[in-house]
Amino acid sequence: MFSSRMSVNQSSLLYGQLEDLQELAFIERPIRRSLKTAEEIDQLTVDEDLNDIERAVYLLSVGQEVQRASVISNLPSLVRQNPAETFRRVVPKVREVLNGSGAEIQLAAAASFLTILQDDIILIHTHTYSILKTVLLHLNHRDTVVSNAWLETLLSAINALPKETIKQEVLNPLLYQSQLSHSLQARLASCRILGKVSCKFDSHIVKKELLPLARSLCQDVEFEVRACMCRQLESIARATGVDDIRTELLPELVELAGDEEGSVRLAAFDTIINLMEMIDSDDRLHVVVPLVMSVCDTSSQADEAVVASLSFQFGKLCSGLAGSLSDEQRGRLLQRFKVLCVTGLQTEGNQTDINNESKLIRCNCCYNLPAMVMFADSAHFLSELYPSFSSLCCDPEVSVRRSAAASFHQVVKLLGSNVQVVHKELLVLLQDDALEVLDALMNHLEETLEAVLSRGENLTLDNKFPELLSALLLAEQKVGCSLRWRLHEKLLQRYSCLARLLPGELLHQSFSPRIFIILTTNKVLPVQKEGARTFCIFLRYNRKQEQRQEMMERLIQDLAQGRSYWNRLRFLDVCEMASEIFSRKYFNKHFLIPALELVHDPVANVRYKLCQLLPRLRSSLRLPADKQLLQQLDFCVQKLLCREKDKDVVATIRKTVLELDKLDLTEPFHKRQERDLLDQKKEKEETLLLEMEQLERQQSEGKLNSEKHAERKRRESKTSLSATKSMSMSSSGAALSAGKEMRKAKLSRSRSLSSQPTTSKPTNSDRPVKVKELSGTSGPGKSMLQSKDDSLRTVHFTMATQSTSSMPVLIRSNTTSLLDRASTLDHRTSSMDHRVSSTEQRDHRTGTLDHRTTNMDHRNNMVDQRTGTMDHRSSTLDHRTSAIDQRDHRTSILDQRDHRTSTLDQRSKTVDRGCGVKESQSRKLSINRKSNSFSVQSGRE
């Protein structure tokens, strides 16, 4: 059973193989390998021993037409190799072949000679004449295409020919060919040759020999000849000079501007516009302006070709006539331009005309928008040109919107501070569905955004600002979803300018995450590299340290340490871009170590990419500062040399080692010096960014401190005023209490003195001591008291041994209490002075601290001039207020001192009076004692 089944399967398999073999046999059946016969092959066979010149001569002589055309097309290369032999042997054969040849060989010969003349392959004076004879011989070919090809060759040869050769070989046949008896093609060629040769001669020869011929051609019966000659009058006018334009050429141009044919009028009109700078002001006012107005009025009834040419020259026309137009004429030209901007849009039945001429007219209007903005003045843009501009930006045709986007950057530059007027149109173009429009806008997006985003300081508060950012992000997403990767690359390159134009916080929140997504998800390598460059630029110009650190950590975690080898390869691309953007110091600090750690990567492609990047990493190191980093790089190279198993990586690391060895030797000194200077410049910029960050932080902190300081000043001023009032009230109360105490002391002293007996006998030992003690506070009565005490001491020296009585004790106790009160008063006065001085010291310290704080605020306020000026003024006002308060406080303190001094003077006077009373009483006592002693002695006697 099994054998039968196997036989059936084998037979079916064999049958299938036989069918396959039959099909292969059908495919491999013998076919004719060549369409040439043996005789034809013999004719096409060339001896291999012939050189290039001999082979060319042989093929031109006996070869077929295709071989001759190949030799003639290869003529420029033969001239480069051996010009002398080529012109001696090959070019004569080419002349022979051209006689009676077909159009293919004629066109090949004309193209070859034109290439030889344009590339300056030959020596002009040696071989141009031979080429010129060939060109002139076939200039009047019956085929128009061939004739035009030889004419282009002749016009190119004129630039290289000397004047004498042109005069003999070109001008003499030109006079003959310009006659009416010759063909139309010959006369048209004469017009072009005449305009070309006019720049080779001086004005006298042009006026004498070329200008009459040009006038005759301007009066030709064929309108093609008149139009062609009219366009060549510009070259003739520039050759003759400004003086001859008014008398010789301007009347001819005005006459041609009134020609019956529209193409002739248009040619004359274009020539006048091109010569506008050479026409004087009087001719502009009396000749050109009426002509322009008539052309603008009649162009609406003319054909669309004339209107299209007028629309192309309209901006140049208005700019040239701006100084010669009245307000009414200026308004007419602006109105005509408005009509041109909507040509073809409003037709019968409100249908849009899809004619190509109408689209061309509107595209030309977009091209002339900048010139018309200058003509109308940017201040009147909103009232005069904005409706037309908005219409062109929203045109139904893609080509028109693309032209509007291409000239948008020039319009916003001219608008200046009024750029917010076209904000809506910018959003419309950014959100356009056609990528061609976005591509045209991206060409000058940096200039456009710079003009739009730099118009004001409070732009972030404007409600239009978020719309612009969202439009930019949506444009990037739209392009990213398409297959136009080149446009995506261009867009990312243009978005790098946002690092200079947008605030760092906004850039970090909106654009940096999107660029990082492109790095990790996009699969197009050029787009990824451009995204890496843009991300590095965002990282470099970010002023906040926290945000830079966050971006670096994300690069390390998601790319350098990512799970996908594709992301790790992208990190090496980021390192390559970062080495160009950042300084060596920053690059070595943040990028070098993570890149070298990829030597342990398990994927060979990553190690292969690292090996290619090693020379760039090595060039960023400088000894001896980067010695440790160099050791790590050497360790990386050694590991790759010793342990690498992938053959491609091994081959690459060996080449890299040779490059590393030659790196310091092959680089010239001046290039190394230029790189060092550039790196120093980058490092300075990075340092400046860090300083700006610190200044901004100090500025924000200074604003807070200034606000707190102003609030504290206001509080202190209120507190100082209340303290001054309380101190004045306390000082007045203290003065009143001191006066009451003085009155009580006087009354007590008077009572004590009045109650004392008069018969007591004082001792001589106590009295002078008390007087001596009072001498420190008795004022000018010190000397009198001392002299009286001395006299009394000499009279009563015999009474020194007597016992003391009660009267001297009373006098001594009262005097001691008075002195104690005086000393207590002095102590209180000194303590009060000490308190006053301590209060002044505190005020002085507070003033010094306020002054230092004000200086600190002044330094901080110098960062931001506007905010700082206001803070400085407020701090100065607070400082002045505090100074006035201090002065008032000190004045009150001085008043208190004066009051206290007067009080002390009164007290000292009272003490002096008490001392005087006591002295008088002591004198009376001493007299009484003396009288008593005399009476006792007389009684004894």
C-alpha cells in the first residue's frame, strides 16, 4: 500500500519537473543576439590601436551618421586633451560633415562649439576665428531650430571676439541681412546681433553706425521684427549714454508704444520701464507718466498676454515713477493694482476663471507686493493694500498662494511695527493644505518669525501668540505625516531660529518635546540628524539650569541608555552635532562619557558608529586638563582592539587608530588655532548665558526684596513717627516731674535751715572739709569760700580741740544730703545722655543698614533698567523719607538735650544759692562765736 502511494507521488513530482523543464526550454530557445549584419559590424569596427584624434578623423571620414554625431558631441573633450591637433585635423573634417548634413548633426555641432566658447577651453585669439567662420556659414539654415542654435553660438562667440574681427566678420554681413529682401529669420537674427555687439564699441561708433540700422529695423513691416528690435534698444541706449536717450531713442520708444500691435507696445513699455533710471525727471513727468496712464487704461481692453506682462513690471514701474506722480495718479495706479490682484476670480455667474493667464497675473501681483507696499507706504497698508494681500494669501489656486508665501517675509519687513496686521494671513499660510505653499514659506521663515516675534515686549500676553505657536506645531506634524522628508528636514532646520526668538520656558514646554519625539520615532535619517541639531541648539540657548539638566537626563536615559539600538545610534548622531554646537568644555562634561560607555554595547552597529566617531571625540580633548578623559578614551580603543569580534568593527577600529595617531600631526597649526579661537568664543557665549540666568534670577529676587524693603520702610516710618511722639511726651513729663522734685527739695532745705539753733559751736576740722567737697560743684564762688575759710582757720586755730556741738552736725548732714542729690542728679543726667547716645547709635546703625540695603537694591536694579529705575526711585524716596525722619528724630533729641541742660543749669544755680545761704549762716555763726569768746574773756578779766 505504501509502495503504491509512493509511486503515485513520485510520478506526479516527475511530471511537474518535466513541465518546468519544458518552460525553461521555451525561455532559453535560441534568439537573434544582434540586429546588425556581418557587413555592418565590419563597418562599425574600429582599429583599437588608433588614438582619439585618429579615431575621430577616421569616423568623420568613413563612419555612419550616428558615429559622426558621437564624434561631434565629444569634440569639447578632444579640445581639452589636445587643442592644437583637434583644430588642425578634426575641426576641418567637422566642417566637411556639416555641409549637407541633417538637423541632428547640426544641433550637435552648434552645442559643441557653444560649450567650447563658454567654458574657455581654447585660446580665443588662436581658434575662435575658425569657429566663427563655421557659425556664420550655417547661421541662415532653413530649419528655424538649427538657425536659432547657431545664433546662440554666435552671440556667445561675440563676447570672446576682438573688435576688429566683429567689425569685419559680423557687422558687414549684418548690414546686408537687415534689408527687407532677406527672410524674416535673418532680420530677427540681425536685431539680436545688433543689440549684442553694441556693448563692444564706444558711444560714437554706436551712434554713427549702429543706431541708423536700429531705427530702420524699428520701422520694419513685420511686427515681430519691430518688437524684437524694440527690446534691443535698451542695450543700445546703455551704450550711447544718458545724453542721447532723450533726443535719439525716447521719441522712437514713444512711437513704438503707440503701435497697432500689442506685442510691440508691450515691448516698448518694458524697455521704457527698464530705462527709467536713465530718464530725467522732466521726461518722466511729461512723457512717461501720461504714457503709463494710457497703457493702464487701455490694458483692460487688451489681451491677457499684455496684461500679464504689465502685471510683472507693475512694481518696478510704480517705484520708478513714485517721485513724479500726483496723489490722483498714485491712487489710479493703486486701484489698477487692486484690479489685477482679482483678475479671473470674479466672472459671470460668480465662477472662477481657471485660465492660465489669469493665474499668471495674480502670481505676478504677489511678486510685486513688496514694491507696492513701499509705493503705498506701510502706514496706509491697512486701508490700501490689505484687502488685496489677504485675497492673494487665500487665493483658490495653489500657485498664487505659493507666490504670496514666497514674498511674505519682504512684506512683514516693510510693515515694521504694523506687522500684527498680517498675523491672520501668516496663520492661513502655515495651515495651508498644500505642502507647496508651506515649502515656499519655509525658505524665509526665520526672517518672517524674527519680524513677527520681535515687535513687542508683551508678546506672550497677546492672545495671538498661542495661535502662532500651535500653527507652527501643526505645520510640523502635517509635514511629518507626509512623504516629503526633504521639506520636513528644511522645516526642522528653520525651527532652530526659535531658540533666539521664543522664551526658554515656552520653548522647553512646547517645541523641545516634539523635537525629541522626532529623534526617537522618525525613521528618515536626514530628518533625525536635523532634529538632533535643532535639539542641541535648543539645549544650548536655554538659560535655565534645571531645564538644561532635564533635557540632558532625557538624552542619556532615552537615547544613550535606551532599549532600542536605533536610539543609541541616534545618541551618537546627537554627539556629532553637539561637538559642532557646544564648546569643548561643555561637550566633554556632558556628552563624552556617555558616548564612550557605548563601547560595551551588545549591538555591533553601535560599536561601529562609535569607532567612526572616536577621532571627533579625540579632537575635543586638550592636555593636561583632559588627561583623565584621554585615558578613558584610550581604554575604550584598547578594549575594541583586544576584545572585538565583529570583523567590520575590527577593520574600522584599526583605521581609526591610524587616524588618531595622525590627528595631531596632520592638522595644520593655523586651522588648530582657528578651532581654538572658535571654541573660546563658544565658551564665552555659554558663560554669558549662565551669567544672564543668574542676573535674571537676581533680578526676580531683587524685585521681591525691593517690594519687601519698601513695605518694611513704610512700616518703620510709621513706627518712628509714633516713637518720636511718645519720646517727646515722655521727655516733657520727665521735665515736669524733675521741676516738682526740685521745688520739694528747696522747701525741705529752707525748712531745715530755719529750724536750726544759732548757739551751737562748730569745729574747725569739719567745715573746711565740706567746703572742699562743695568746691566741685559751687561754680565761680570757689576762690572766695577758700579765702574766707583760710582766714577763719587762722583766727580760730585754738579751738580745734573742742568737742563738736549739734549745730555743725546739722549743717554737715544737710550739706551731705544736698551733695548726694546733686551727685544723683549728675548720675541721672549721665545715664540719660548714655541712653540718648545709645539711641543715636541705634539710629545710625539702622541708617547704615538701610543705606547698604539701598545700595544692594541699586545694584540689583541696574540689571533691568525699566523696573530698576522705578525701584531706584521708590528706594530713593524711602531713603529720603527715612533721612527726614532721622533728622526730625535727632532734632527732637537735641531739643530734649537742650531742655535737660537748662534743667541742670537751674538745679546747679539752686545748689549755688543753697551753698551761699549756708556760707552766710556759717559766717554769722562764726561772728557770734567770736563775739561770745570776746565777752567771756572780758568777763574773766
